[in-house]
Amino acid sequence: MTGLYVHIPFCRAKCGYCDFASAPGTPGEIDAFLDALSAEASRAPRRAFDTLYIGGGTPSILSPEQLKRLFCVIETLSGPVHALAESTFEANPESMDAGKAAFIKRSGINRVSVGLQAADDGLLKRLGRVATSGDFRRAYGDLRAAGFDNINADLMCGLPGQTVKGFINSLSWLLGLKPEHVSFYALEVHEGTPFAAAGVKEEPDGAADMYEAGASALKAAGLDRYEISNFALPGRQSLHNLNYWDQGEYLGLGPAAASYLDGERRANTSSTPEYIKAALAGESIPLQYREKLTGRAREGEKIMLALRKTSGIELPDDIFIESKEAIDRLLKAGLIEKSGRFIRIKEDRLYVANAVFREFV
Ligand code: SF4
């Protein structure tokens, strides 16, 4: 399977915790970015793509005219979007409306991922989110009315002042809307963000309790966990993201977009002005990193990625033998389950998955 990822680096405002390549953008910058994206796409390697993910940032911030241009650029690489196995479009409630929902549906998008983060408007305000829970409900309704039957919503846990009860209230509110897929992530405070500057602290213990309570509530609603942070109704797992965890190939376009092709991984500069300047000058896009993964390093990464999934992995003979002591340690600590050469992280220990990954990379 091969995925195509397109990063739209614009948002209406910067959220307090956000460490993604995104900014409100200056006048004319989105159009210049689309010119640059077209230039990058024209020089990109050709592949037969199975999945598409338009992420960000906030792709729904584009105007109808800009969305038209975006899909024209994408189709020069992917062919008709409606022919892909899965095509996801990320949206935030404040910039998704009935017209855009109908347009992306007509353009072949078959899955939408919407940022909710919390259903508590006071908390949303403290996070610096633009939309309220009411805006989410309205945008969600517009997407359903346009015919989308595969919607993901993102939630956050471990937020400042958030209790397990508060988190479960948000989750229950969301489950009342019957999404096909839910992702939830614990707050991470990264250097350079407004939260870091304000001294906001991560709360790993609180987040772990929320993970556990959230997973039970989702299971009761029929959404099974298939990755640390991802839950879906049967048959609604994200094919594009599964391809990442299966160490499949993908091409990323746009600022900060990562690619993994022919055993090499690389990521574009996260600076949008630098990206636009280079692409429009016909130069190579500056890279944050570029490295060839071979041998044990490639195997180690494959195991680490696979262990994110609840289905686990069957270890190759040599790694199984080499890792015998580590596996015994992890079994003793109650972190993994093993059957022959097959291992997986216990579902109630997925939130400490990093301790397991460390043993294999
Ligand atoms: S909407 Fe998402 S990408 Fe945009 S600023 Fe907020 S967290 Fe960052």
C-alpha cells in the first residue's frame, strides 16, 4: 500500500499547545502556497497511490476556489480521488460549512477527520481553540448532510484542570453523535508553544486514567481500539494511518511533510516561507532530515511501529533470539503478551508503550 499526504500549513489561530507546522498565514500566502505545492508535485516521484490524507493545519480553511486548485494539483499525482481506497480530509468546525462539505464529497473524499478536542467550551477557550462544541455539532451535521458516513473526531486528554469525569463527559457527548472513528491524545507540552511559555505541565497520571476510562467507554459504544490512540467501528480503521504503522511507503507534500520511499525517510522544511520560496524558484525543497533505513535499524523501526497496533507483530527469528532477555523483562513487568514469536503490548499498558519500544530500537 502507498499513501499520499498533503500538508496545509494554515489555521485561523494558533492553539496554545500546538507544535504542528501551522500559522494563520499572511494575505496571499495560501495562493502562493498552492503555486508552490503545484511546483513540488510536478517534480515528485510517481507512484500508484492507494490512500490520500489532506492534513494540517486546517485544510478546511481554504476557500472553495482554493479547494478546487488543491484537488487539481493532487489529481496530477493520485489520479481521480474517488478511485482511491481511502481519502481523508481534515477539518476544523469554524471553517467547515455545507458548501465545502458538498464540494469535498463531490471531489471524491470519503473520510473526514474533525477536531473537537473537548466538548467543554470553557476548556476549549483555555486551549485557544476557535470553535465551540456547538460549532462542532453544526459542522458535523453539515458533513452528514453531504453524505459522509465515515467521520473521525479528535479528542484530547490530560488537559490542565481536566478531570476523568470531565473527559468522559466530552467523550459521551461525542459518542451521542455516533462517529465511526475516535482518536484521543494526551497533552504534550512542547518547547516554543504558548503553553510551554505559560508553564503548563503535562499530567501523565491523569492522562493514563483518562485513557483507561475512555477505552472502556468506546468499547461499550462498539469502537474497538486498534492503535494506542485510535478507535473505530468494525471496518472503519484508517487505512492511511495503518499504512504508516505497517511501515508502508508514503509521499508527503507541503511544509514539514514526511516521506518514506525506497527505504529512505525524509521531511520537508517546516518553514512555510522557506518552502514557498524554494518551490517557486524551481529549487529542491530544503529538508529537516534525510536518512536511509537499512538492516537492524529498519527492522527495529518496523517492530516499534507494529507494536503501536493492538494486533502486535510476529518477530523475525533473529530478532526474537536477540531480544530474548528484553522480552522476558517485559513479560515480567506485565507489559506484553507473547505466543510463540508473536508479541503485543497489553491493551491496558499501551499508554506506557514507549518503555516497550525502547527495548527494540
Ligand atoms: S487547529 Fe490544529 S494545527 Fe491548527 S493551531 Fe490548532 S492544534 Fe495546531
